[in-house]
Amino acid sequence: MVPIFDERPWGVRDLRPIYTRIVKEPIGESWLTWSDNRVANGPLSGQTLGEIAKRYKRDLVGQSAVYEDRFPLLVKFLFPAEKLSVQVHPDDVMARRVGQPCGKTECWYVQDAKPGAQVALGLKPGVGLKQFEQAIHGKTAEQLLNWVEVQAGDMLYVAAGTVHTIGGGMVLVETQQTSDITYRLYDYGRGRELHVDEGMAAVKLNTHAGKVVRGSGDDPEVLVRSPFFQVEKMRLKDALDAEVTPKSPHVVVATDGAGILQSPGIEPISLARGEAVVVPASVQCYSVRPQWDLEIMRMSLPSRAVGEPETTLATVAARSA
């Protein structure tokens, strides 16, 4: 897939080390599997993922996808230099009430973080919705958020309905339901449109948001499992042979190094840091061969019914407005 670079006021101009480019306008996000992303190679080159989904349906998106003609996973890199707006995403039920196909539960893998980097997940204990809405209008909403220090290697789960924001000084790999529905609640006076009424209706005081807790018996390569996605991370020194079931496509993202993805009947596909390859659900198998060294993340739909992950917010850090 050809990445789409999205300009944001809180982004960066230097996209290294993920991409070898410096840009004039700040880039906040690199979208890898949105409906408008185009195929970079092969017989479908130039077509968008949305067009291909409508044409190939379950052969691409898999049996577990909610919609047969809509790719179910949106993967991005995030490059925040400053704080994002304080926002919330609706769940599936609320999203469909306003004509959207689905809500937006997401997760963030911290690829890199400067010392003291923080995100906010949810409201502080005891803070109610009325108090929070008053703080929005009083421009003190930031003081009522749960601020959590993060470091490279953390996986954070952000359930729909969670008030959240991201601080600066980090690079995140985001996996989410394929939705672009965001209600901006507070934006530090930047002048962008707010959606307070809609957003407050979507806020849930209690969600499963937090740092994902991995037990001693868990697969070390699995970063998170949820009803909406599974995310794995692997560093390859030898070839990886992978099987695909008809239930889900795979998204293979290079987070470091470079390699070659191969499958019977197709030309080999080069994969370098910052790039993603979509493996359709109808492809039975593929292999990924590193060139010297390669770190990948792999996103898919869960192969069976699973609950939301175990998380913790125990590492809340004090923060002044």
C-alpha cells in the first residue's frame, strides 16, 4: 500500500526514523490501510483499497469482517510533536445511530518515546460528566484527565467511549476499527471545531482502556487481543512462514529494517520500514524473509470470540495544566 501522509497542527516535519523525509508542513499521521490508500504494485496497482474491497468482498476482508465490502482494519503511524485534542470516539451502537458504519476502538503501540512522554486515558476517579463538561467550557478540562506515562514497548488499549489524548514526543503505531469518526471535546484554544454535545453523549466513565497487561503464559509475540483486532510484533532473523484463514486478512507492517513478502503465484513484494502489505483472507499462506534484519507488526481480526484485554491504569502520573 502507498502511505497517505496527513497534515496536522500537532505533527512533525521530520519523519525519521520511520521515513527518510523532511517536509514543509507538519505531518501528524501516516495512514496505511484506509479506503483511499492505493496499491503500489502488481496487477491492482493504482486501485484503492476501498475499490478492491467492493470488488473482491469476503475474499479480501474475510468472514469475520462486519461488512463484506469494507476493509475492517485501519493502521497508522502517529507522529505527535504537541498534544492532540482531547477527544472521544463512539461505540458501534452510537455510531450507527448517526449513520456511520461502525464506532472506533483503537490501540496504540509505543514505537518510540522521549522520557516523560504521556497519554491521557479517561477521567480521574470521582470526576462526573457534568463536572467534565463544565471544565471544557472553563478551559480546565486537561486537569481532569488520567495522565499516564508511557515508554517504548507499551501497548495501550483505547476502548470506544474513552476520553483520551496523546502528548508529544513519541511515535505510535495505531490499529483501529476502520472509522474516522472523532468528537473533539477540547483543543487548547487552537480554534478548530469542537463537538461537545455529540462527544459528551459518547463518553463512558468506565471502559477497559489502559496499558495492556500480558501474563507470563501469554504468547510473547501477541501485543493485544480484543473483539476488534489482534496485534502481534516479531523481529525476524530468519524467514517467517505464515498461514491465513478465510476469517481475516493480515496487515504486515515493517517497523524496522526491510524484507521480502512472498506467496505462491505472485511476484515478491518488497517491504521497508513505514510500509504495509495487505494479505487477503483468500490467500492461504505467505512468507516474510528479512534482508539482514526485520521487525514487523501484524494486524488481523480475532479468529474466535474474545473479550476485551486486561489493562491497568496504575501508572497514572501527576500532571499540571
